[in-house]
Amino acid sequence: MSAVPVTAPEPIPSTAVLQALPQPIIVCAEDRQIVFVNYAAEAFFGASLSMLTRQKLDDLIAFGSPIISLVETVALRRAPMTEYRVRVGSSRFGDERIADVFASPLSDSDGRIALLMQERTMADKIDRQMVSRGAARSVTGLAAMLAHEIKNPLSGIRGAAQLLEQTVDSDEIPLARLIREETDRIVHLIDRVEVFGDERPMEREPINIHVVLDRVKLLARNGVAQGIAFSEEYDPSLPPVYGNRDQLIQVFLNLVKNASEALERTQKPEIKISTAFRPGIRISVTGVSERISLPLEIVIEDNGPGVPPDIMPFLFDPFVTTKMHGSGLGLPLVAKIVGDHGGVIDCESRSGRTKFRILLPIASGAFQMPFEEEVAK
């Protein structure tokens, strides 16, 4: 019985492997002339292979970028190197992007250098969301302590101040009133912090997010955002989100309120609300055994002065605020509610444009059951 010959698989061309990678890859010659880019790089820079290969790396990357010096060093040392969290600026897109850049010589004989870029946007977004949830848990413990240890004595102080207003001389009444008003202010602050300690199960149902956003826009136009132009860019085909309607209204109304306050000194103030379906992001969230996707994207954008860079890393931390009379609890509460819905919130800001982006899961898997039953009825 003769053995059946085993046919070896055909070798895969190296370009096919590079084209299959989701990270942008650029190969440039010794003079930094671009000789190859993969599909991901074409999408990253918004240009075709034929257009990019007519440029040098110096023409594509913004002047003074550390990527140029990275390529020069790799070419000199003939050894791979990595730069983390590099700001990638280009004439092909308006905003700078943060990426880890890996550079390596293709061989010891020629001067070609390969660059691989790993954009940090989504990784940083999820990292910041995890930090925000940790901060919210810290405030939860603080809220419980404040409620039990401070509110009771404050009630006694307020009652005593009211009695003093009725018994002291007329010139001392303002002091007694000051004690009462400041006590009320502290109690109001504690009530706001106490919201973080609410761990009761959330009532949820499948919700059309556009109904929520239209409600928020109506409230804002007749309240905190009077005189501000609104624009919408909705994807009408979005599936429902499984959430709490009132809490989602609170989230987006808070973001619109913040945007309105940031636009007080802006000429032609505008708030843009957009929605889109962005598949491909999957994370693990509390209360759900399997990893879930976050394809629903809602963006609140304004054309205000932007968030100060020194505040950005701590934007969702409690008691961090740039407002003179702000408590710094609005955005941490937003982060907590979004986290309770299994979502992610992120902010991108520069002068003239600030974007708060929220990614939420759809009503899928175990979450689909109530919606399917409702449809069946």
C-alpha cells in the first residue's frame, strides 16, 4: 500500500501578511521615501498606496515629530527601537493622535525601515474608564461616612441657627442666617455625594437612544442652553440600548449643561449631537459573565475653548472642576452611570472643539429577552 503524498501548503506572500494586520505599517527607504504601506495605514492617513508612495516620511509626518528622529536612530544603530505614546501629527488629518510606534530595519544590508503604529485611543479610553470606576467606588465609601457622621449633627446646627435668628439682636441676625445657609449648602453637597452610594438594582428596558437625546435637547433648549445652536447627525438604524431612561437623560443633560457653560464666551456657540454604530469593541463589565461589545456611539461636541490639559487626566475624578462654584461631582456621576450601564466614556479636547464620546452595549444576549418578549406581545 503506497503512502499518500502530503502536499505542502503554498507559502504566503509577506505582503499578504502585512495587509492582514490591523495596525498601520509604513516601509520607507534609506532616504525616508515611502515604498510600501498596508491597508490599515491607508485608512489611518486617509490616502491611497499610490499617493503615499509618492511622498517622503518627512512630508507625511508633522515637522518636529519624534517619529523622524526615531527612524534616524534606527537607521544609524541598525537595531529595532520603540517610542511609546507618540503624538502622530500629519497633513492628512487634522487632529494629533497618540500611538506607540515600533521601528525596525528590514535587514542589515539595505537601509529600509519598517514602522508599525499602535493607536492608543481605545486602550487609553478603557484605562481611564476603569480609573473612573475606581474613583466612583472611593466616593461611594466617602458618601456612606458623610451620611452617617455629618448629616445628623448638621441638622442640630441648622435648628440652633433658626432659633438664634428669632432671639438674637437685629445686627446679629445676618450671622445666624449665614450659619443656616452654609449648613444647607453642606447638606446639599452631601446629598449629591450620597448618590454614589446607591447600589440598588437599576430598572432597565430597551430604549431608543434618539428618544432620550431628543428629550435632552428639548430640556436644554428651554433651560441651560438657551440661545445655543444645536445640530444632529443621527444613525436612524441604531438598535436599542438596555438601560434606564431617567439615568440616561441625566447623563446627556449633564454633558449638554457642561457644554453650554463652556460656551458662555464663545461667538456662534454650537452643540452637535451625533450617533453611530461602531462594531469591534469588546470588554468585560461587572455583572455580565461574557465579554460584551460596545457598538453604540453617542457624541456630545461643542466649539468652546476646550478642557485645560492639566485637568484632562483627572476629568472624571471626584471634586475636580474648573468652575468657580462647581462641586466637581457632575462628571464622576456621569462616569458611574455609564459604567453601571456597562459602557465607556471618554473626552477629547482642544481649543475650538471638545468631544464627550460614550460607547454603550446594545440589548443583546441575555439582555434581548425582555425586548423579544415585548415584541411578541
